Amino acid sequence: DIQMTQSPSSLSASVGDRVTITCRASQGIGNSLAWYQQKPGTVPKVLIYAASTLQSGVPSRFSGSGSGTDFALTISSLQPEDVATYYCEKYNSAPRTFGQGTKVEIK
Amino acid sequence: QVQLQESGPGLVRPSQTLSLTCTVSGGSISSGDYYWTWIRQPPGKGLEWIGYIYHSGSTYYKPSLNSRVTISLDTSKNQFSLRLTSVTAADTAVYYCARDTIIMLRGVNHPTFDHWGQGILVTVSS
């Protein structure tokens, strides 16, 4: 099975900072990657699919990039409401696999 | 608006069978290009995909769980279900049902989990 490795596992940044989370696949997956946001006590919500396509309704400060094995999620200006755990997920083939998550906090 | 709701026991004894049901409202489980999915999340940990069932009845399970998992469909009740046998403490988790929707983008399928149930905590303990 393809493994997904995220880094860092957690980060703390100030409001307004640019934040980047990376995700690496153990094999190439093209652009078959999504990013999910899970705020404390809530269910995950899809932010990005096809590595870089923003889901409808998601703020434009979120962006995704990458293809093959290396991907990134960037928050251009961190807001208090972005406190959450972020997961990458590959879907090029079953089984579907999530990264271990990156917890984002405000400094 | 599609809604999903998990139901079932919150406590299961070790070696017994975990059984959960997801009731779908606001749309038919028999129509559309959706994969009806179970995902779990151990307390304080990440997300683990368990498997899915298509409206045709075809299934796919995570290989490491394949020998213990069954996902089934009841179209008359607009529900799908999860059975996990021989449970241990490692199966303690919040279990989510979710709808996996195919988005077509430039001729390529991009499935996303666009609707989730609220989740149900299942604890395996004697």
C-alpha cells in the first residue's frame, strides 16, 4: 500500500503568517490528492482535491500544489478559525490512505 | 441536502462483533455515482479508511481489515452497515460513515468525502 507522510506533525504560528504543510507519497500518485481540515470536535471537511483545486466555498487563502510524490498545502495568511488538524489523502487507487495529520495552532 | 447518521452500540466486548448502521436522508443510496464509506478515528489519532460499498453492491476493504470487515447495503431502508468481527481494544474509535462523491475534472475522476455523519464513539472493553 502507498504510505502518506506529512510534516510537520504540529506547528504554531502567528495570525497573518504564511503556513505550509507538506505531504509525501511513498509512490507516485499523479495529482490524486486531497486535503481535509478537521476542526476540534467536528468532522473533516474537504478543502482541496486534484492536488490544487479549491473545493467550492473554501477561502482563497488556502492553496495546494504538487504532483507525483510531493505535495503541499499553504495557508497564505493564518486566521484564528484555521486552528485545526489537516490531513492529506491519496485516492489514485484503493485502499484510500490519509496522512497522519498536522495540527495547526495559533502562537 | 444529504445527511448521514451513524447508529449502534457504544460499547462492545473484546472478541465480539461491532455492528453499525448509517442512515442516509435527503437522497437515495441507490442512485448516483457514490461510494458509501466507513472511516474511523481512534481517540486523539488520525483517520483510517475502512472500506466502501457501491450501489451495485460491490465492495472494497482495507487489506489489513479485510478478513474481519463486511459492509452491506439495505436500499429499502436507505442504509448501509458495517460489521467488524473479533474486535480488540485497538478497534476503539470514532466511526464515521461518509459519502464519497466522484468529481470529474478534465476527464479524470477525483473522489472526495463530501458528506459525513457526526461520528459514533465505539469503545471495546470488558
